[in-house]
Amino acid sequence: MIISFDLDDTLFISPRRCPAEPQSFYSRVSGVYLRKGTVGLLHRLQEQGAQVWVYTTSFRSEGHIRTLFRSYGIRLDGVVNGIRHAREVQAKRAEPMPSKYPGKYRIALHVDDDVSVRQNGELYGFRVYLIHENDEEWAENILAIVERMRENGSV
């Protein structure tokens, strides 16, 4: 099972608006704060056999993203950034594709803060957990959704 996460306003947050994880050296240098609960959730998902990916529209390099998560002891299984998405999803299609298309990568659940991504999920048939700024139960909710998906065989 592959679970993907958006970065900006999903895992990367403003500590003035949302509780944050303690910063690693690399995150401090990068000026990035992770949403509180991110490290534990991603480790737990991987312990349960899930692959953890980042799917972002940002143009941060894959190396930068991987290094940031590695500084927290997290090995990402996959990264789709804006460059990869444009190359592999939009490609040479004349019609515009959605900003994220997890189905292309066999992603079972995508976590995002953007309501348009959720709407695209309904339209294009991919699952989205819509996270909110003050969603204190987000990690537990995702674990419960993943468990239900496993029980239902919908992965």
C-alpha cells in the first residue's frame, strides 16, 4: 500500500498556526517545520508495511525533500514533485490534468490540505484525506483509514 503526503500546509506548516515537531538541524537550516505527529505517523505506516511517498506540486528537488525527511530518520519510498508530475502525468497531453494524480503511481491514499485535490479525487477516482490546520486527530484518522482499507481489501 502506498500513502502519499503533500508538503506545503499539509506536512510543512507554520508553527504560529499549527503545532510542530522539534526541528532537526537540516529543517532548521531549511526553515521548514513539520506538523506535529508527522514523524511518528510515517514511521508507524512504514512499520505496518506501507510505502510512504511525498506528492507535491512544489519544484523542490527530490534530493532536498529526501534529505529533509532523512534528517528525521524517515526514508521516503517515493517522491513526485512538480517537475516529475509535469513530465509523467501532464506529459504531452493537450487537456490539462489535475494538479495531482495519485492513480498514476498506484497510491492508495493521498493526504492534502487543498479542497480542489479532494474534488479531483472524486472526479478521477483516487482517495484523499483532507487535512485541516487544526486537525489534532489527523494521524490517528489516517491510521484508522488505512486499517479500514486493509480490512476491506481496497488497496
